[in-house]
Amino acid sequence: MAILVTGGAGYIGSICVEELIRLDHEVVVVDNLQEGHREAVLPEAAFYLGDIGDRFLLDRIFHDFQIETVMHFAAEATVEFSMKHPQLFFETNVAKGLVLLDVMKENGCSRIIFSSTAALFGNPLYVPIDENHPVNPINAYGESKLMFEKILDWYNYAYGLQFNSFRYFNAAGASELLGEAHKKESHLIPIILSTALGQRDKFYIFGSDYQTKDGTCVRDYLHVIDIAQAHILGLDNLEKRPKAKYNLGNGVGFTNLEVLQTVKKISGKTISYEYTGRREGDPDRLVASSQLAKDELGWKPRFETLESIIRSAWEWHSKYPDGYTPRDQ
């Protein structure tokens, strides 16, 4: 029996594939490589180049392999882009997701682990955000993920689909082999790391007047391996809790300045930075609680400090400064 990982050539998906292989699972990856990298898919996994909206390709995968569970990472995920092009997010994250669910149903596969987002909560009423917090997305990305979670609820009710959904904010860090290499980088830690490596002249901090201890906003970071492990724990949880939703977070969060200072400490580099204006809609603090996942899944993060997360990322980026893109000869 195999596990199909959609988006398995992307940052989080590829490291989940790596962890699944380490645990001796048979893994099949489908990815259109829009943001993913073929080099990030380990050779032990079967790879199909294509889109989750391609019903014929999905049917072929289910014909070629006995797929027991789907782990669904494939998505449009850039928040700022979702506000300018919401149609693309609803098409990919909802409409194409429906194609995946229907092919699963037609092929007798009733188990899915969904990589969701804490962005579906919107501006927090309190932190850390637990599973009882109201959902009120403020961008099309969060709205599209919430829509798909609601679809999962209805498929559970109507067809007996078993699902576990995981909501989190920022994945960070790297394994020894695989790391974060977005084709258009918008995430804080890799941007600071690239500045430390001399690939950027300066790092910009958006806002210095937040109601936090140093005036910069607080964000939640989890090591990507810990996120992958939570998803994997969901595999054995599906029968017992077939419609579970879990938040993942460190419960405290770190300011932008704390992240910057930690990168400087670990890299030993001087990093030039400058304050600029706030981005519209950025809350003071975004932090999630993981208590339910710890209680029900027995999830225990291996990388609990910001230093351990950033050190793994720095080691990978230092070894692969151009990510999965080879340097010009």
C-alpha cells in the first residue's frame, strides 16, 4: 500500500516524503514543479510530473499503485499574491482539490492528510490560537484553505472520508539533504539567510511600532521536520479521529528582530537591515497552540528553540547557496 504525496517536490512536501521513506513507506509524488524542484524528490519515491487537476493523470497513478492514503500539500500559498489573483487560489486550492477528492472516491481511497494553514483564523482575538478560535480569513489564501476544510467535513459526512487537517503558520529549517528554496522567496528566515550570504544587500523589517517587546511583529516558526512528523502521526490517527483538525505552533513566537539576531549569532555575519513601513493587515502577534496535537497525537517537536531551527537552515543554505538551481558554469 502506497502514500500519494501531492506537492511532494515542494519544501514541506519533499521533507515529508523524506521522513516517510525513512519510515519505510512506499511513496508516490505528483507535482507540477511550478514551485517545487525535481531534485528535491528522493530517488526512492515514484515521481509523476503533473497537476492535481489532471483527472487522467490521477487515475493513472491510482491504477499504477495501490494508494491507501493521500497527503495533500499541493497549493497556491503566497498570501500577498492571493489578494491580487484570488481566482488562481480558488481554482488550485478548491476546484482542483475537488478533482483529487473525487478521483480518490472513485478509486476507493478514503484517507487524506491535509496540509492547511493557520491563516484561516484571520486577525487573532487571542494568542496562542487554539482550535476553538473563530475562523475568519482576511485573505484569499486562508479563505481557500478554509473552503477545502469545509469540503472535507461534507465528504466525511456523505462518503465516510477520513481526514486530519493541520493548521500552522511558518515552516522553517532544513534536513541534511533538503531545504527551503522557493523560486520567488517571500519568507523571513531564508531572506535573512540570503542577506547573510551576500546574495542581498539589505534586509527590510516591515514596521517598528508593533505592541511587542521590541516593536517588531511576532511570528510563529516550526521546524519543517516537526511539521512533517505531525502529518505522519495523523496516519495512525485517522481511524480513531476521522475528522480531526489540529493547530501546530510553538505557543510563544519570536519577533523579527529576534530572528535577525539569531541568524547573526549563528552565521557570524554582519547583516545590514533597515526599517520600512508596515504591510497592510499584519497583526502584532500570530502564534498557534499545539496542545491538542500533543495530547491526542503524542506530537513532540524535536526542534524546540529558534536557534536549532535557524542552525539547520543556515547549514543547508551555506552548503546549497543557490538552492536546487545549479550555478552557471
